[in-house]
Amino acid sequence: MYKKMLIPTDGSDFSSSVALAGVEFAKQIDAELVGIFVAPEFQYPIYVEVLPPNYPSDQEYQASMRKAGEAYLKVIQEAAQAAGLKFTGLVVFSDLTAQKIAHTAEELHCDLIFMGSHGRSGWGQLLLGSVTAKVLSTCQIPVLVHRIKKPAK
């Protein structure tokens, strides 16, 4: 069936829960895992000619985002190791998140993308929901969209 799965994460609690469900699914089918965190590219402020002293440099921004992405991916890595699955984690930079997810999956010869129906709360939830929709519409490989139901009160 599926031999190599890509699991995107944004670091939110929902995304981490989806990633853990992805690891469980991968364990059932004995699939290799690739975790990916897509960070937005560094943006210089367009409203000033000189960077404010507290504004990070491109290198500082990338280091900070790489550190955050590695922390988000560690959740998947630890679960994959506990399940006895091979895992590779990637932190990449792009403002075209959905396209980067789809391109990376194809480039690494993944045969399934396992991702959540939405992610962060508020505006971020809408944005990741649109990322999921864009991955579904642009990707040439199967995408399994996992929805976690909220517990009944």
C-alpha cells in the first residue's frame, strides 16, 4: 500500500494530534515517515529605509524558525521512534506552503500526505484550512485529511 508518508505540521496542538494519528496509521502499514514544517520566508519591512535595531536579521530569523520547526518535528520523531518507524524531519522556507508541501512530497517520492483538516485557531485555522484545500487541489499523490473531533461536553 503506502510505503512513505509526508506529515506536515505547524506546531499547533491540533497539528501535533494529527501528526500522532499519522504515526499510528504509518505503524499499521509499516510506512516510513517524513515530517515537514514550512516556515514563511523572511520579510524586510517595506515601510522603513533602515531596519529597526530590534528587528531580526535574515540569519537570526532563519535560525529561530529552524529551532521552532525542529521542536515541532520532535513530537513526530519521538512517536515514530517509539513505533519503530524510520523518520526524516525537514524545516523548509516558503511563502507558498501548500505548493512546498506538495512539491516536497513528490520530490522525496512519498506516496501519501497525511494532514489535518485545519490547524491553528482563529485566523491561523482559516489559513491552514486553505493550505489543506490547496494541497488537495494541486498534489498529484493521495492526501489523507484527518479530522479530530472535539470531545462531547
